[in-house]
Amino acid sequence: MTFLNELVEKLGRPAQDVRAEHLHEWAASIPGTVRIQDAQRRCRCKIAGVIQNIRIDPREGSGSIEATIFDGTGLLIVKWLGRQKLSGIRLGAGLILEGTVGEGRAKHLQVLNPEYQLLPAPEHG
């Protein structure tokens, strides 16, 4: 394939496909992590991804923070129970999380109360 053909093919790809590929490469570069698509239920895993969505339930004493994590291979729902805020948890933030993978609503993979470490997301360096 010529350079021009490759360039046209890359430019013609949907933005979400390009972003997914970029995130997959970024997550794969972080040692000791597994891809979301490879995470096994009922096993403790270390996963790297970017926060794509956040939902906060502010009920006093029993609130929770729920984040959707994307690594280019799949989505993972992360919930911190009994929390109304967490420092650094924001849209687009990169993180490494570690916890036991289970199954949440709509059969999505889910991790409750994981340990986490913030990272610069690939879009930010």
C-alpha cells in the first residue's frame, strides 16, 4: 500500500475508532495491567483506562460515585460506595485501578471500591 493510500485510509476512519486504538496502545503500555476485554469475573485485576462518564449519587451517608472506564477494548463500570467526592476523579482522567471484577447491571463488568492511581490520560501527555 502506498503512503497516500495509507493516509487516505487513516483520515477516513471514524474518530471513535482512532481514539479506541490510541487508548488501547496507551493502556497496553502500562506494565502489569490487563485489557478490559480480557478481565476475568471474580478475579482481582489491574486495569488502566480513561474516565468516559461519571455519575454521582449525593445521598448523605450512602452516596456513591460511578465512573465508566474505557481502554480501547471495552467498558468497565467502577463504583466507590459511601462516597460523595473523590479527589482527581474527573472526565478524561487516566487511571490505574485494582479490584475484583464482577458483573453489574446490563451484564457490564464492574469493580466496587477499587484502589486507584491517577495518570495523565493519553490525550494530555
